[in-house]
Amino acid sequence: MIGRPTVDGGGDRAGAAAPLHAGRLADGREVRVYDSLAALSEAGAALVAGVLAEAAAARGRALLSLAGGTTPRTLYERLATAHQGDVPWERTVVAFGDERCVPPTSDSSNFRMAADTLLGRVPVQRELVHRVRGELLPEDAAADYDRTVRGLSSAGAMDDRPAHALRAPLFDVTILGMGADGHTASLFPGSAALGERDRWAVAVTAPESAPGPPERVTLTLPVLAASRLVLFLVTGEAKRTASHAALLEHMASTAERPPAGQVRGMGQTIWLLDRAAAGEELVRALV
Ligand code: 6PG
């Protein structure tokens, strides 16, 4: 378990970061509601930096899995600027929850977004950044990334366990977003990939409604869950219905929830939302 975050309000850099509402759901997931994307991103960056520092101090290295899409950009920029000095970059290993099957130079590449906003601006070691090789054919990229992520486990590249056998955290922090349809990483509602128990990464085709290129590679649910802290970043009214379906207990059993609602970290699972994505019903459900 990671400790309770102590970084939410500390210091002038976090001045705008106090949540409007914070609490737990009956199942233990934590929800923090902020006034704006800027406040949510600052709080998230402080939290991520604190957990990475704690991990490196405890185990000699910190493992971070990044999300794609647009929402995390501001958090990545805060990590690259205000919190750059708080993260042990030289000992931080970076991977990705998913990727679009495009070259790393493409405007649609999650790697490119993370490189522009964060990785190109901090002293992370190039060989510790593990991207999905989106320039390959999807199945080849997935097989390659499956091997890559197995190599991050303490058993090293020889780790041939099925994904569901992961019993200890692989990542210290897994940052995730959620689409308005409830998808997370590239696990879409109704996708066969949601039931994948063996492979650590798979190729999927996103539905036409999803933004960006349809061919994707994604980590599977057990691997996304194998994290000390799973941190969701969700903003905008368009995501309110999906937030409720993912978070409110009475909406569905775990397997019926949208994919984002099925990810529970091995330590904490924290959702950072803005007011528009949360709505009153979610705030009322917090204890
Ligand atoms: C991607 C993702 C995806 C994303 C959500 C939310 O590559 O698109 O990793 O799961 O997090 O679609 O995206 P936005 O933050 O752009 O709304």
C-alpha cells in the first residue's frame, strides 16, 4: 500500500490544488473533485511526484505508466515544470497504457504527446522510456510491447506468467483517462480485449466513435490494475454519464461497468474529476 498522499495542499506550487470535494466510495475508490483542469492537474502532478519519489526511495526505482489523449497534457506539463525537481527522473521507468498504431512522430502518437509535454523536458533516461512501437503492424507492436512490459517485472524478460497471475504491483503509478463511452487506455466497451487474462498487451480496433486512429495497442486489465496507484483524470460534462456508470455502486456490478470502472489498483485507486464530469450525484455518494 502507498501512504495517504501528503502533497495535496503543500507549498505555493499547489496553491490552486485543494479539491472542492473529496471522499471515498463504498468500495474504497477515492474521488476528488476540482474546480478546473488546471487545479486537478496540479494536484495530480504533486501526487504523482510524491508517489514516484517514495517508490524510488523504497525500492531504488519508480515505474510510471502514462495515459494518452488530451486530458493528461496539463498534468505532464506540471510534472515537467513546477514538479520537475520532485521526481527522481534518473531512476524512473516510463511506459504507456496504450498507443495508437502510428509512427512516434505522428501528431496522433501518445508517445509524441508525452515527449512534447514531459519526457523531452526532464532528465529521464532514454533507455528507461518504453514506448509501444506504433509504427509496426498492430499484432507485431502488441507482441513487442507485451515482451517489453514483461521485462519491467522483477522477474525480468523471462516473466512468462499470464497477466491474471500478477499478484504484486508492476507499476508505482498508472495514469489513465476515460472516454465518454467509458473506455480507458484502449479497452473499449464490449471489446474481447476486456476478457484477456493471459497476454499483457493486445492489439485492438477502436470503434469509429473513438477519436484518433482506430488501430491501437493496449495493456490488458490485469496489467493496468497491477499498480500501487491508479490515477484517473476525467474532465467535462460529456463524461459525466460514463463517470457515474464507472463509479456509482448501484449503477452496475464490476463486470457490467464501463471499462474504466473495472480498473482497481493494488493500492489506491483515485479519480480526479472536474465539477462537470463529477456532477452532484457523485459528490453525494462520497463518504
Ligand atoms: C488514447 C487513450 C484514451 C484516452 C481517453 C480520454 O490514446 O486515446 O489513452 O484512453 O485516455 O480517450 O481521452 P481525452 O483525454 O482526450 O478525453
